[in-house]
Amino acid sequence: MIAKPHSIDVRQHILDTAQRIIGGKGFAAVGLNEILGAANVPKGSFYHYFESKDAFGTALLESYFETYLADLDRQLSAPGRPVVDRMLAYWQNWIDTQGDCDAEGKCLAVKLGAEVADLSEAMRAVLDRGTKAIIKRLGEALDDGVADGSLKVAGPACPTAETLYQTWLGASLMAKISRSAAPLEAAMRATRIMLHLDTPCSSRP
């Protein structure tokens, strides 16, 4: 019997390796042999950790969103900074990580959303839960920003958070098509306008 810590490490190592490869090539285009070869894991052990490629894809997205949400929580809860600065730093990081031409390390919600939503109900459901969790956190941060006086939001925060997230997802797709950060920079300008950060009464730079 394999010890639990070792099992968890190998399973996570497979998922981490797969995320880098699938982030560049997509889900359907990558075979298990490529992933397991890159991870230096015997092919026969794959089914010890995952029942099928669909179950593997589900676990991959769950792992991705778990890490993403933990990082987002850290960014949005940074002490000693107004909420508006935390949120702008989050979106600037989005530009920095999604705006270049390097296919690896990209947002899996963008990379796999359209590809797998019609192919796997389990993977679609993880994408749905993950993106809703991101929007919920952004909405809560907007409420916190209104409370600390660093943000102005017209109407309820949740619809604004949803619109903002959808704007950045669309901009990320356009950045892939154009191989340019320009769509993401446009999303930042739209974000600042939506949050009233570029008005005469705004104290933000």
C-alpha cells in the first residue's frame, strides 16, 4: 500500500505538470503519454490516481481553482492597503501573466472554458463553480472597498463583479487572438471607468 503523503505528492505532481502542458495546447490535444512522460510517472500508475481522462480533467480544474482562489484571497486581503489598490493589483497581475505570447501558465478558465464545456459535464460544472467563486470574492471586495471609501459602485456589487470578470475573460480571449496585451489594457481602462476611478472627484492616480 502506498503511503498517503507519497500518493498525494505524485497525484499533485501529475496535475501540476499537466497544467503547464494543457495551458499551452488545450485538453483534447494532449495525450496521457505526453503528460506522464513529462512528469516521469509510469503510465500504469495513472489509473491509480484517476479513473479516466475525464476524471483527471475534473481534478485538474479543481486543483487549478483551489490554487487560484487561495492566491486571490491573499491578494484581496493584503493588510495596510486600501481595497481599491488590492483590486487594481489583481487586475494588473492579470495583464502581466496573460498579456504575453507564452502559451504556458495561462488561465485555464479561458483556455478550457469553450473547449470542454460541451464535452464534459463534470468539467463544465467545475468551471461554473470556480468562476462563480471568483465573482463572489470580487463582489465581496467591492463591498469592502465601498465601506473603506476607496471605491464607488453604482448599484449592487455582485452584478458589477460579474460584469468585470466577464470583461476580463473576454479580453483574455482577445489577447490570445491578437497576441497582444492591448485587449487587457482596454479592460483595465474599462474597469477604472466602471469603478469611477478616472473621474474628477477620484483621488486615485
